[in-house]
Amino acid sequence: MIMHINQQTDILAVIDVQNDFLPGGALGVKDGDQIIPVINHLLSHRFQRSFATQDWHPKDHISFACNHPGAKPYDAIELPYGKQTLWPAHAVQNTKGAELSSELQQDCFQKIFRKGWHQDIDSYSAFYENDCKTSTGLINWLQKIGIKRIFFAGLAEDFCVAYSAMDAVNAGFESYIIIDATKPVNLMLSNQISSTEYQKKILLAIGTKYILSDK
Ligand code: VGL
Ligand code: ZN
């Protein structure tokens, strides 16, 4: 990374690098495994401060297509808090699929935040659940330890990474996405734009920067 990292005020956010989001997993992201060596390099040689997130759903979670009779994965439905994409069942609490990848250097993380554990609300962002109100406790912790900039890595670029980076900007942090440390699900949206392009437009418009690691 060309950018100078401040070891006190910069932090690496490693979003949902869990077995179910890796190739072969229930919601496997294409080439998702390729980001792991990049993230390990950033954890061991670049950032002193880091945290991870873990998608952590109950079996009867509202975001699973199988919990809505007649629905298919990737359908969209209306819920009290807005539009919700339905997914194959994934990241079910206490299953192998929900575990962080064993290839990840997990001993580096200062904290692991679990999200999505309320049955009736999904949570893409590391900061707030999809109702935009229920907090995960992340903002308080980051402010307490004096963080100014958050560098995002992990899965998936167009969902949990994108929503987290947006909330980071709204909470007053500078936000960076490390291009080679993230991969998208890349859904085709109804307006003929991919979820990856759509989120990137929003993120650039609100001042998120895209950078490459130095790996
Ligand atoms: C995610 C879809 C559903 C993610 C989590 O980690 O990006 N995507 N749950
Ligand atoms: Zn999920």
C-alpha cells in the first residue's frame, strides 16, 4: 500500500471471511479465497489494529429463502424495514459454515463482532442492522480507541463490505476499500446494473476511496 498507515488511528476491518462465503460454501463468493493471503499480509505486516465481523444467523432467519414458502434465493421481498434480498441459508450459528476461515490469521483481531442474530432483521453492515437503528456496538468501540480511518477487506464487496463502508462514512470515519482484499457476489439488479457497480457509484459519491494493497 502506497498509503502511510497510522498505527493508532487506522484500523483494518475484515468483514465476514467465513466458510459459507468462500468457494464451496452455502453462499460462496467466486474467487473469495484469493483475498485471504492479502488479508493475512495486511494483518501481520501493515495494521496493528483490526477487527473482524461474523454473519451469525439463527436457522429460522428472515433472510433465508427457505423460510418463505414459495420464494427462491435471490428473490427480493418487502419487509417492515424495507426491501430484503432472500439468500440460500448461510452462516447458521454454531455451524462449520459460520466459522471464520481457518486460513485467516485470527489471532490478530482485537475484537470480533457478530451480526444478523435477530431472527426478524438482516444485518449487512458491521455498524447497524438493516433497520438502520439497531447498533452492533462497533461505533462506540472505534471512538473509544481513537480510530479515524477504516480500511475495509472481506466478503462480500457489494453487500456487507459496501453497507459497512457507507455506515462508516455516516458515522464520521474516513473509509477505504482495499480492492484486492474483497470480492463481490455481483447480483444483477432489476434496473440492469450489477450490485457491484451500483454500490461502487454510491461509495465513490460519498467519498470512499478505493486502493490496492501492496501484496
Ligand atoms: C452477506 C449476503 C447475506 C455478506 C451476508 O457477508 O456480504 N451477504 N449475508
Ligand atoms: Zn447473511
